[in-house]
Amino acid sequence: MTSSKQRITNRRNALHSTGPKTTVGRRRVAANALSHGLSVPVDPLTRRELVDPIVSKLADEDLPENIRLDLATKIAEFERNIAHQRERFADSMSGREPTSRDVLGIDDIFIEDVLDLKLEREYDAFGGGCAGRVSEGSQGCAEEPPELERPRGQARAERRTPINRALLPAGRQPTDQDPEGALMLVLHKLLPLIVSPLGAVVFLIIVSVVLKRRGPAVLALIVLWVCALPATERLVWRGLESDYPYREVAAAPATDAIIVLSGMLESSKTDKGIVSQWGGATDRYFAGVDLFQAKKAPLMIFTQGGLPWSDLPLEGGLLARRAIAVGVPEAQILLTGHVRNTEDEAREVSALMELAAIKTATLVTSSFHMPRAVMIFEKEGVEVTPYPTDFRAKVGLDWTSWAPSADAFGETSNGLREYIGRAYYWAKYQLAD
């Protein structure tokens, strides 16, 4: 049995430890949160006893309600993880109780620390806080703008020891901290409209008006008519889904993890707060859960999809809670960071798989989206086994297939947009190579 003197010496030596030095050791330690169920978000609906006291303490802060709830949830997650560390430490102390904050207790000091972190991030976004970031050959930092005050956290730093901010859970980054990424995402959303059926129709009508010719207007009507036919819609979607047909769950091979891509929830603000409900590609979630329950993989990975200009909850955490509700263990769910598109998802999943030493994975997404997703994931060095779902191509033709409709026009446009996305990434990777 370890003596008291040896235990004290071991703890003193541990303070100087830099952690594992080998790649295998680092991967094993990186999966500790997974082993103890610490990577799953706190559900504010089922853990109100943890979240509500924090929300009430944030009531005086000038923050929107949904931001207060999100911040309170992350504080509760942090306190849960700290409580786990205290419990392990208390066990090793042979009955000695922790002397710091009560387990899962909340205090005003910690909340102020988190708010300070938010202010410091905003400060850095405006060019402040350049200490330690002066490049070689530079002349130092620019003078601080007079209208921007230094974050209050530094003013209180002398009064108490600051928390280790590296331990704080990652959250949604403000849009203004990544203006280039947000701009590129906007361009990705808007540029396909130029070569879409709607863009073509508008362009031809403008040309007809400017040139005072009927030809372009007639051509616009033809494009509108053809793209609004259900027959055209079915032709487009059959082509999109031809590469990855339907597969039964039993036919799917076993892998180390199941990756479920975002894109299936819609959130709306109500008098009762933010309500999330099923949207488009819901089959992605159900297919992933079916694969897990069929024991095709021991882990599920949900991507935290969310637009940078939106303040709605990230999708991955909501899906994780739904999965837990149907029997998926918390300790077997992993979440990526905030992602905005498929390319972000591939990068985040690649980093997560490397940290958790995951070698093989099943990729679950819509059949029409699978070719582009596989191309992007492979470019990021992630070899995946595709499992397509969410099939949208309609079967058969009848007399209604030749009657134009607004729904058919919209679906045809969405299908052509996917072709444009494939062409964009193919050209991008070809030029990069």
C-alpha cells in the first residue's frame, strides 16, 4: 500500500508532468472524456436543477435568453466534469472530502470568469490583446482604440487566481471572429443561384427587356416550364442517387464509429423559448441509431451544424439528447466542434477520430449528398464506409408528371444545386492537386 509520504511525493511530481509523449499515449488519454461520459452535453430540459440556478444568476447580464441558456448549459457541463475530477481525487484521499467548491455547486465567481472570457474574445476580435503574438520583425502592437475598454477580467486578476480557460468547453464562436469564413459561406449559398433555373429565368427576362426582343423571354418560359415538370424533377434526382442505392442495415459492415452529418433539425423561437423539430433529412438520424442498435459500431459521432449568423442551438447536441432518450449510452456519443458545411464536418471528424484513435467509420448522410461527402472526407484523409439514406427520387411516371408545379421547380433547383456543389469541390481539389 502506498504510504502517505510517497503519495505526497507522487502528487508533487505530477505537477511537473507534461502528459504522455507518444502518439498512442496521447490518443488513449484524449479518449478519457469518452470513457467517463464527459463528452455529452448537459440537457437543460432534464437537468433543470443544474441549469436553472445559473440562468437566474445571469438574469442581470445584458444577454438574449437563448444565449443565457446556452452559456448556463456549458457552465453546468464544466461543473459536471470538475465534479468527476473531485470525486476521483476524494477516492484517492482515503475518505478526505474536497475542500473547494461543492460538487456541482455554482458560484458567482465562476460565472464572472466565463463572462470575462466572452469579453476577452470580443476584445481580441477587435485587435486587442496582442501580447505574445508579436511576429518577428514587427514594431509591436497598435495603440488600443479608445472606445474599447480592456476586459474586466484583467482588472480582477490580481484579486484571485484565474481559472484554467483551456478547460472550458468549446462553444459557438461569434460570427465577427471569423468574418472571412462567414463571407465564404454566404458566397457558397448565393453564387449557385446565378446558374440555377431561377437565376437563368431572371437573367433571360432582363436580357429580353434590355434588348427589347421576345426570343430571350420565350426561352425563359421554356426553362421555367421544363424545370417545373415533375418528370424533370425525377430525372434529376434519380441521377443524383444512382451511385448509392438503398442498403439494409444488416448488410452494413461493422466499423469503429458511426458518423451522422447534420442537416435535419429546424429551430424556431417561441414564447416558451427555442423549440427544435424535425426538418428535412431526418432519416440520417434514424439510420444512424438503427446502425448503432444493430451493433454495427460502438460509437456515434454527431456533427454540430449551425450557421455562423444564427444564434440557435447547434444541431449535434440536440441529436445527442434524442439518441440518449432512445437508449444510446452517453459514454458512446461524441460531438464535433461547431461546423458550417460538409468540409468543416470532414475536418472536425478527422481531428476527432485521430484523438480518439478511431480507425474506421460509417458515414451516414443522404444518398444524393453522399458522393460529395465521400469526396470531401477522403480529401481530409478519412476513409469512410458509405451508408446512404434519405432517398428522394420518386418512382414512376403518370399524367401528373407533365403538369408543371412549384414543388417540382423547387426540387429540380435543389437537385441542380447539388450537381453544382459536386462540380465546385471537384474543380477545387483538381486545382489543389
